[in-house]
Amino acid sequence: LLYCSPDEGPTVATLGVPANGWDHISGMTIDQGVLYVLDPPNNAVWFYTGSRQKYSSSPRLFFDSPPEGMATVTDMEVNGEDLYLLRQDSLVIWCTFREFNVLQTKCQVPAPYRDARPGRNSEEVSFPGIQFTQMKTTAAPDSSLYLLDGAANSLYHFSLQLNLQHILAPTEGGDHPLPEEPMSAFTIVPGRQLVAAFGDQIYSAVIP
């Protein structure tokens, strides 16, 4: 791990290796002091307890048995007691977990998308032809899940229960037209500010 802080030099720390080793780490996130590491070829999500530069504990496997499609997961987000896994087919595995004496997990594979926009009556929906490539969660008071359709430069805004709230897309023209290449990465920062990368160019906008 490489830690970077304002006015400080980078700090390097080494994670403990699982007993069966790594195959390909393709994602990681931190929530409530717990570090989660995604290793799809091993059908695994590993987690480390600790804080900041002190994740010295041995990794623990999140699942007793991996959910269907785990090997095709491309992105991961954790928000409180919810774990979201985005598969290559643009469907989401939604797991809720509790830790008492042992970690208990329950997963919906895949979890249904529902359309909660006005007049849609929360019917179950699919998005044929759309390729979701990344996702991000945001914290309270506007806890949400955003999925990126990079080819169309669109963000699909869901509640944490996967109810569609809005589809966000840039307007055509304007004083600052977007590049022709697709959006390659994004994040949501405090103040409902979208920061998006198009190749080596960075754009920002306020989410309505």
C-alpha cells in the first residue's frame, strides 16, 4: 500500500498475503476502518482490520462460499453493512453482512434494479446494451450508488437499495464541450461534486 498525505512524503506498507496467495488484485476500498481487497480470479474478497498504516492483521475471507459470477467482478464498493460487486454483465451482487461471533453474509445474486423515478412505480428494469464499468457509493445524508456507463458518459444514480433515481448525462455544446473519448474514471466528492477523467483531462460539475 502507498499512503499519500498533504505536506507529507509517501509511506509504504505491505499487506499480509492470504494462505493461497494473490492472483490479481483489481480493487480495494476502506470503510469504517476496514480495508477490503478484491481478487476476482480467486473468487475472493479479503478484509483487514486495523487503521490507516497499521493493517498488520492476517486477511480474512469475506465469503464462506463465493456468490455466482464472482470471478467476473470488475469493481467493488462497501457502505456500512452493504457490499456491492459489479459484474462484467453489468449486474450487481448485493451482500449485507453482520459480524457477531462470526461474520454472517447474505447475498442477492444478482440484485434486481428497480426504477423509482416519478411515474415508474418501482418496477424491475434491465439495461440492455449498457455496459457499466465502475461504481461509487456516497455517504449520508445522500447515501447513494452511482454506476458509470462510460461509452455514453452517463451516470446512473441509484439508492443503496438499487432503486434508480436519475440518469445524469452532460448537455451538448456549451462553453466547455467534453472530449470525444469516453469517461474513464469518476468520483463524487463532498458538496455533490462530480470529478470525471477523460483520458488525461479532468472535468468537474455539481450534481443537480
